[in-house]
Amino acid sequence: MPSVIDKCRAYRQLHASGCFVIPNPWDVGTARYLQSLGFKALASTSAGFAFTQGLPDGTMSREMMLAHLAELCDATDVPINADFEGGYADAPEGVAESVQLCVATGVAGLSIEDSTMDPNVPLYDFDLALARVKAARAAIDKAGGHVLFTARSEGFIRNRPDLDETIRRLKAFADAGADCLYAPGIKTREQIEAVVKAVAPKPVNFLMVSATQFSVADLAAMGVRRISVGGTLARVAWTAVTRVAREIMQDGTFKGFEGTMPNAELNKLFHDDMKKRGLS
């Protein structure tokens, strides 16, 4: 099994050129399945994990998230990027402490948002947001500097869709030491290309949540380096479960079971995985 340093190096190499998809599992089973398909890195999803606990996104405790990240890292051979929300603190000092704990879980990358989670004041003011990024950068450097740091500006998903302000923040975050930049919620070709150009040559992550928006090739042509899907895979699973459960409850039929993956296929997948890991 590769070491944490090996995973960090591999993860940085993925960001050096080209464009790759980093899907978001929400538990050990989905992480191992996605790894088996050949994805070179995976990212946690705060939303997907929260749903497994019967909680809304943004309500997980730091302790629960750290345990989840450690579990994902221990269960996989590929780099794991942590959706670490806002660092579970407002003050830069608190963010730094949280980042140090996150690095210790074995992640190869982590992201910090500039969202306050307060709908009335959804973003930290510019100076505080920048100070939080600097604190996260310093904490990673103190831990050895191997973990790749993504800084996120959340305006487009927090009802503040101001492209100029988003770019101002991302450029400042890049100058403060962020390795990768991310503005979830941007959608148009013009927005994507503007963000990529503004922070070049540093890589940009794009959040894909639409079935009809762009292909990997489209985004690569725009200069996007990394594509994540956030909680969308988890919502795909929830959509299937809720649709069939409602059919059973309302109609008393089981048509939704058609075409499901057989137990034998899943058993083989995880048995083969156990053999590779020397557990059987």
C-alpha cells in the first residue's frame, strides 16, 4: 500500500498537466468501488457523508469528519482530497488547528471555503477570508507541505454570484499559497475561462452537477485541470432508493428492482479487494 507521501506526490502530479475527474465517494464501499474503476484520486463529500448520518450538509462536527476522512484514507490506495468545509472555525487560528488535524488523517489534499454558513452574511469579508487561507497554508507547511491545498470561493452557491469578486478572492488566495483554486457554482464557458485565466498557471477545479452541461473534453479545452462532482453521486443513489421506496409504499409494486446489480457482483468486487489488501 502506498505511503501518505506517495499519495501526496501522486496527487500533485495529477495537477501538473491535463485534466482529470476526481469523483466523490461518501463511504468506504463507494470509495473502494470508484478506486476499482481506475480513478486516480478521490474526494470526500461533506454532503454525501452528512446524508449517511441523517444530517443536512454543513452540520457535521469536526470530530466526525476527521474520523470519516481517516477511514477513507485507510481504506484506499489512491489519494484522498478532503472536502473540509470552512475548517470548522471562524478565526484563522482555529482554521490552522483544524487543518493540522486534517493533515494527520492521511489526506493528500484538502479544501477550505470562504463561506460563513450564515445566509445573511454568507461570505467572510475579504481580509478575514484571506487570513484564513494564509493560516491554512502555514499549517500545511508546518506539517511538511506535502498536502495539496485548494482554496474555495463560494459566492456562486451562496447567493452572491459576483464573478469579479470571486476572481478577486481566488487571485488573492493563489498569491497567498493555495495550490488549486475552486469556485463552485460557476456554469458558463465565459465564467470558467475567466477563472482559469485569472489564476493561471495554477490549476482550477470545476464542480460538475449537470447531466447536459459539459464533457471532460469540453472542460479540458477550457483549461480546467480537475473535475469533481460533489454530492451528486450520493444524490444519484438517494434518488434511486427514494424512487423505489415510494413505489413500494404507494403502489405496492417492485418494478424499481429491475436491472439492479446482483449480490454476487458486489461480493466479488469486495472479496477481490480484500485479497489485494491481504485480508483474506
